[in-house]
Amino acid sequence: MKKIWGGRFRTAQDPFFEEFNASFPFDACLVEYEIQGTLAHARALARAGVLKPGEASRIARELRRLLQRTRKGPLPDGKRFEDVHAFVEHHLTEQLGDLGRKIHTGRSRNEQVALDLRLFVQHTAGQIQSEIRQAQRALVRLAENHQRALMPGYTHLQRAQPLLLAHYLLAYCEMLERDHGRLADCRKRTSVSPLGSGALAGTSFPVHRRAAAQDLGLRETSQNSLDAVSDRDFLVEFIFDLSLLMVHLSRWAEDFILFTTSEFGFLELSDAVSAGSSLMPQKKNPDALELIRGKCGRVTGSLVALLTLLKGIPFGYNKDLQEDKPPLLDAVRTTADCLNMMELVLKHTRVREDRMRQASSDGELMATDLAEELVRRGVPFRTAHEQVGKLVRRAREKNVPLRDLPSRELRAISPLLVRRMGRLLDPEASVARRNVPGGTAPAQVRRQLSRWKRRLRI
Ligand code: ARG
């Protein structure tokens, strides 16, 4: 294949190097952005008087035709082109002859690739945001279908205090909301046009950089051409946002894996999102959730790959930067898949309210309620904590549930509780008492649910 830079070379590249050097197999997916950028550049050249208006419109027509074609089917054999930039330029030259040979006036692939990646982030971050919304909707729907369901809340994975299941599910909505916001920030910071930066020093043609940015729907123009061609901060930021999002999905997956075990038995996944064992006939495994948890490592890996890639690069463009694409594309695809899978799993989750309620009725979950009742009766909290601690210990020594502790023992340790135990050990009353904004009381959770439904337009 003829190169776009062949003049000073005498002999051809070694075929192995040629393949090693090419990015077309993985940057072909940027072709839409490359065409958009080239359209904006052609317009800029016409405004600067470098191209005649008729020439610019012939180029534009040809680019639009190419866009239609690339949308229809796969691009031609990847082996023929060095990268997506060479592919588009080659197409113009093939179709328009010498006019096509004018398109690269005053521009460099260094700014083109920086622009394509920025447009890619604008677009895909937006897609991930809508997939986040879908996952949030699935959480809210499950919460809504089980508004009164109780579950034990855990700290250190030890039973702590009862919660409403809906409260637990909405906690993940909050995490995802922050991820959504981070992506919005990232899109804002990425909305900068590097066009006009040339290879590193800026172009000598009088292009109207602001107009080109506006053509592309970008908010700003870069302030320093050298920074513009070598900056990949926006990619690091984007993949970090995806990594943290994946950490949230992974924690959620881990919860659900635990909750579907026979030991917990709180949730059951339908066959549609479960897998079996080749050996053990009884098995039904939560593979979908395990894969979400596992794929989190892949996205974190992409983040580390990119940071490591950048750390030793001297100023200006260096070919190392071509290696930013595989981890970026993998991170985006993986995260999108996991969000979609989360939504699907949530739709296929059966909640076993009976099992959750039973686990929530363990009297020890209400130990804090006992201590706080004593506080309301005038006992200093530390004393109350100690008294209830003793009650728990005695019940354990006698191997009886807290509610069955003989009143003789109760009277000896904490006489104020004698007649109040029954009411205090009720998990429903326990959640109802936590009636502060952000608390797990049904009234508060109901308010949160309607807030989410409004926000998500359910
Ligand atoms: N394929 C290259 C990349 O992805 C495009 C920029 C090439 N620039 C250059 N001066 N070789 O980074």
C-alpha cells in the first residue's frame, strides 16, 4: 500500500513491521469521528481561502458518501491501511485525485487522532450514561415491587440492624448517580477542539479555530498546540470513571452472589441468567454476577495500562500513544455489557421476602434499639451499651434467642427493659424508628422512591 508519507523513503517496510505499526484493525471504529473532523477541516480551509468553496463542497460530498458506506457495512481489508486517518485520506484521493491530495493541508494526524478520541468520548460517555439510567430504573422497579420487605443490614458481613430492601437497592442508585455525574464532568472537560494544532506547533494557515470547534459541537478550542497533541488526560479520566463504576457493579454483584447462596437464601435468579455444572447435577450458578465481578478487573487493568503508557512519554506526540486505543475500547465495551447485564439480572431476580424477614427478626439486630430505649429512659449511652451487651452475652451463654432470656436475668441486668422487650425486638418497629432524612424508615424510603421515579421518569 502506498504510504501518505513515502517521499523520503527508498525501500518498503518490512511486512512484519508494517503490521506491527498499523492501528487500522482497532481504530477503524473511529471512522465516523475521523470523517466529521475532516469535514470541519475542509470547511476551515475554505474559510481560510486555502480551498475554493466549490472544492470544499466536493470534498464534503465525498466524505458524506463515505460516511453512508461505512455505516452500511464493514470497512475494507484492514491490512491495506496504516490507520483510519490514512484510510479516509486515501479514499478522497482515490475519488477526487489532486483535490483529495489537498485535504491534509495544514493538519497532522497528531491533532486528528486527538480530535477523534475526544469526539469518541463525547459520544460513548453519553451512551454509558443512558445505560446507567437503565440499570437505575431496574433497581428502582425491584425496590418498588418490594416496598415493605425487610432485610438484615450488615457491617463486617455480620448482622447489624434491619433495613428495608428498597433502602438497600436505592443505595446502589446513589452510587450510580455519582458515576453518571462524573461522566458528565468528563464530557464537559473533553469538549475541546485541537484542530489547528498541526503536528505540534500550530498551523501556518489562517484557520478560524473557534468556527471549526462550533462545527463539531465542541465548547472550546485548545490553548496550547503542544499540549493538544499529546494530552490524553481525558482518556484517563474517562477510564477512571468507568473503573469506579465497575467497582460499584462488582460490589453489587458480590452482594447478590452472597444473597443467592443457600446460606442466605434471600434472592433467587431465574434460569435465564444462571448456568449449570457439567458434573454436579444440582448446581445453579450465578455466572452472570461472577462475570460482572471479574470484568471489573479488566477495566481497572485498562486504567493502569493507560497510566503506565503515559508516564514516560516525552512532550509532543509519540507513537506509544497509539496504544491508548485497545484498553479504551475494551473498557467501554466491557462496562456497557456489564450495565446491560445488571439490568437483565435485576429483571430476573426473585426476592424471598419470607427468608429475609425471618433473618431480620433475629433479636440481636435490635440490640441498638434496646440500648437507645434505655437512653430515652435516662441511662447514659455507654452504660446502656454495656447492659445490653451483657444481655446478649447471657442469651448466647444460655443458647437462647434474646427474646427468650428469662425475665429474672433481664431484671438483674437491665430492669427498665423488662416490660418493653417484645415491642423493642420487632424489626418493623426498628426500621420505623430510623425516621430521619436518608434513614431506612418506610416513610423516608417512600420519599426517596418517588424522588428517583421522578428523576428517572418512570
Ligand atoms: N495511528 C496513530 C495513533 O493512533 C495516529 C497518529 C499518527 N501520528 C504519527 N505522527 N505517526 O496514534
